[in-house]
Amino acid sequence: MTSPPRPVPAPGPMAVDFEERVDFRRLREYRLSRARRAMDDSELGALLCFDVNNIRYLTSTMIGEWARDKVARYALLPRSGDPFVWDFGSAAQHHRLYAPWLRPENSRAGMLGLRGSIAPEAGLLRSAVAEIKGLLADAGLDGAPVGVDIAEPPMLFELARQGVDVRDGQQVMLDARQIKSPDEIALLNTAAAMVDGVYHELAAALRPGVRENELVALVNRRLYELGSDDVEAVNAVSGERCNPHPHNFSDRLIRPGDQAFFDIIQSFNGYRTCYYRTFGVGRATPAQRDAYTRAREWIDAAIELVEPGVTTDQIARVWPAAHEFGFPDEMAAFGLQFGHGLGLALHERPVISRLNSLEHPVELREGMVFALETYCPAADGFSAARIEEEIVVTAGGHQVITLFPAEELFVANEY
């Protein structure tokens, strides 16, 4: 008799001596090797990254979520050399002490101007590009194309002024990041397990008289207690706010009979969740239950297809077209019947939607991890159901790693 596949592991967040859990040395080596392989398959001589997710993937350094929108940190990976990272001066010193996988001389102080707060005329960009060009020349890559992921216009202008041949590096990095290692999958599953528990507490607290923002506060507090390193966003949407979906939260008071849905976006060691659940509050109407049933049918049809070799257009086709649920076209409905890769970023490959997948399909491969989400407006004109499941593509098919019950509409604190 063939044994059923074992669940994807969700080990405890600590390191222990009695189980092999996440091996961070192996994780670092895997990520760097994936980036090197993707670059080898490209025309690039080097990657120059400003996206903090790519910097973390290449260097395994992160100095806090406050750095995400500063576009101040950057990293360089020459085709045949070790990665360099430029950071706030004291952070670079910290890396030399506590990140021994990086050459000490490759952890450097750097500053580009904090999104223009220091004007380009100050010369920081000019000196940074000159330093990068010097390192490329030392590596025998003078004149080679350099892949850049995201950058401020003044940085791009300066690279061009100094003769650097800039190409699109984000596609190369996303190629590298789309297949997750067992360590990455364990981190993603641990992050999902944290949200499983938070939904249990949220369901207990979901009652009339509580405001959406109070529930957001509960989620944030509990996730940080559990070890989250970033609660990126919590959508809390209830009552008449459910349709159309506003993708936010407010101070609205929850009322008896509301339909309410939540999306919890957070990360554990950088690896993210995107995890919707919908509830009735106290009771549910036939229209609300019907909307939930249809959203469940749509997501189940998509999940059923997931296995290596399936293409994303096949998944997108099982979802209703935009006009079938009240939208004029697929652009207007984008993100409602939707799939997206998960990893160090919230939106990685594959992205699955009728907007892009029908004409540009991507083949599913073992090791991909992504979320599938559906949305169905209710016949009452204002309620709606939203469901999301996170999926790991396995050799034999798939495993769902979001485990809080969602087979039918969950009525919290039922009367």
C-alpha cells in the first residue's frame, strides 16, 4: 500500500537540536545559486538590485521594514563574483560582525539620497555609480549589460551618463525566485500556521459593537507575539463595505448579520502570507450563503487543477469572466478572481488572471507556491464573499497550507 503524502512541515519558529528544521545556511546557498543560474541563462554581466526582497534573496540581509520604501539600500552580484551590499553605515558594520557569509569588504556603507531628499546635485549617485563601475571593471565586466530591478529615475540617468548598459533585471530575479526550496516552503507554511491561529482568535472576537480597526489591532498584536517580522497589511471589510471590495479597513462598527472578510498579509523570516477568510456575524442570509457557495466552487475548481505541467490559462478559464459578476472588463475586475506567487514578496510568479494568463500562460512546476483567491458579490447588492487558499505545487499534485476552516461560510458567535 502506498503511503499518503506527508503534510508540508510547519516546524516551530525556534532552532532545536532534536529536529532538523529550516537550515538557514542551506537557504542562503540555495537562493544565491538560483540567482546565479538565472543570470547565467541571461545576457547580463551583473545584477544591481534596489528591491529589498531581491537584496535579501542575494545577500540574506535585512535591516527592518522601515527600509522598504527608502530605495537607499542596494546590492550588486557580478556574474562570477560574490555579492556586495551597500547599507546605512552602522548596518554595514553590523553585517561584518554578524553576517559571515558575506566577505567583510563586500558590506559597504552607502547612501543614495532617500528618494530625492538629498538632491542629485550632492553627488551621492555619481560616486555610487563610479564605485559600481569600478567593481565591474575589477571583475572583467566593464561594458557588460547590468540588470537593474527597480530604481529612482536619477539613478537610471546617472547609470546612463556614465555609460552603463542597463537592462531589465527584475525578470531575471523573478525567474530565480519562482521555485522554492524545502526551507522556503517550511517558512511559508510556518507563516500560514501563524495566521491559522490568529483567525481562531479573530472569529471569537468578531461580534456586534467591535470596530474593524480593533480587529486589525488584535491581528497585529497577536502576529507580532507569534514572531512575525512584518504585518504588511490587514484588510477588514464588513457590511455594506463588502461590495465593491475596497482593499482596506475602516473604523466601521460591526453589526448583527454582517458579512465580513479579512486578508492577513504578514511575513515570518521574510516569507509572506496572503490569506482571506469570510465570516457571517451572528447569522447569515440566504444571499450571503449563496455568494459564499459560488466563491467556494470557483476556488475549488481552480485548486483541483493544480499540478506540475498545468498552465495558468487552464486555471483562469474556470473562473467567471468579469461581466459575469458585475464588472465591465477584466482590468476592472483584476485581483478578484486571481492567483499570485508568494515568497519574500507578496506578488511573485505565477500571476494568474483572465487579464494576462489566457494569452500568456505559465506552466506550473514543482516547488511553486502561490495563493488563489475568489470574490463573489451577493444578490443583496452589498454583501460579498472572499476566499483565499495558499497552495504548494508538489511532485504528485498540490497541498493547501491555509487550514482555518473555509469549506462553508463560518458564522462567528452565532445567535
